[in-house]
Amino acid sequence: ALSIPDDWARDFIWRNTGPIVVEVPLGAERLWVQQEGAEAPEWISTSKLDERLLLDGRVLIHGRGVGSLARGVQGSAERFNPGEVLEASHLTWPKSAATPSSSSIAPAPGQQTQRRPKPRPSSAGASTRGVGMTALKRLHLNQQEVDSLRRLLFDETILGTDSLSDAPASKLALGGRYHIVAYPLAGDLTKAILRPVRKVVVAGQVFQALGETLVSQCAKSGQWDLVRILLGVGVTCPDLAKEFLTVCGRVSGSRRRWAQDLAAVAGRPTSMV
């Protein structure tokens, strides 16, 4: 129990990354789906899928049955894949996006003989005469809801509750560059977690003062007698360079981006001695 990470410290770091939840309109994204009985995966618009994943992480295709996300729950989207950077101000869709063009057969990812289909136009390049436009909008969340997002990220499938379904959405369009942390969120194809791209994600002074575990907190506070006692009863000596690496979850893409951001933080402790 003495080695268990401190949720308060993790939540503090998480809040400082500026995480937000955005609404992704149905029809504004496509997923790489392997339908049962089909020979190859295909891109299917979210407007043709039930907006919530089944409990086993599969999708329900309207009028066609069940399919699996070919690259896993996190990583099968056309645009919203964890670890990628999103230019939010460039993403707009016709308000009729809920009825996009039909799904299409596409080459399997990684094949050298065929190129992956280019993303569909999502901004003013498409013909929108007589059709209103919609853009990404963030949900208004309280601190407790923001903290709950981090806990969801510890499940790689990120299925679970729909507790954010009643959160009001902002009337202002979202702009700027964001890291994609998770999509879909808790099995909801209409929501994603993002965090803003920043040169400094968290001030180095924060890491100098805040420990992820009791023993690292004692070390950073100069309480060396307590450190020796904790190590003497079998508490593992922490590697301060690896503290808070899982704050943004365990999904490989978003965790890799977060690790890169942490490595760039000036003043981040790397040793206990």
C-alpha cells in the first residue's frame, strides 16, 4: 500500500494538461471495421453504426449485423486516433453529416501495393451550398468529471459509463491544435478526449515539488529519514524520470506523446540521489 501512486497528485497533473471532451458529430468520422463474414475490413461512417459500442468492444452496423474494430477500440478511426495531433479549427462538417456517402471497401492498413484512402474533405473545400456547417464543440465539465476521465483511461478498451451524456456543449467552435488522447470515449462514438498541444505541458517546478508516490514525495521534500524507513520496509525505490507516465492512460499512442512531452519539461527530476 505504501507504493501505491497518489491519485490526488495524478489528478493534479492531469488537470494541468488541460484535457477536454469534444462532441464528434455522427457521420463526421469513419471506422475501420471488419464485419463478421466479410473478407476484408472497410471504412464505415459512424452514421451507419450504433453510437455506442457493444460491451465486448464490437460495433453494431445498421441493417448489417455486427463488426469488430480492425485495429482495436483505440486506433481504428480515420482521424481521431490516440497519439495523433488534430488541427481542430480545420475540422468542419455539413450539418447533414449524419447522412454521408456510403461506406467503402479500402485496402488493409500496412499493405504496400495499395494506398490507404485519403481522409474525406472536412472543411470549406467541399461543396456546402445551402447547407449549414458545424464544428467541434467541447463539453462543459466540472472538476470531478475531468478527474473521472483519467480513471477511464486506465482501461485500454475505454468502455464504460455514459455519465457525460448530459453535459452541455459549448456554443463556440473549438480551435487550435490538440493531442488526441482517446476516441471513442467510454464506448461513445460521439465523444473524444483531447489535450492542447503546448511547448510546456506542466511547469518543471511542479514536478520538483510533487511526488507520484509517498516515497518520492518524501525525497522531493528532503525527508530522507522517512525515505530510508520506507526503503527499509521494502518500498521500491522509484525512478523519478518515469513518474506520471500513465497520467494520460495506457493506450500506446497517447502514452507515447505524453512521454515525449514529459521528457521536454525543464527541471523534471531524474534521480533520488
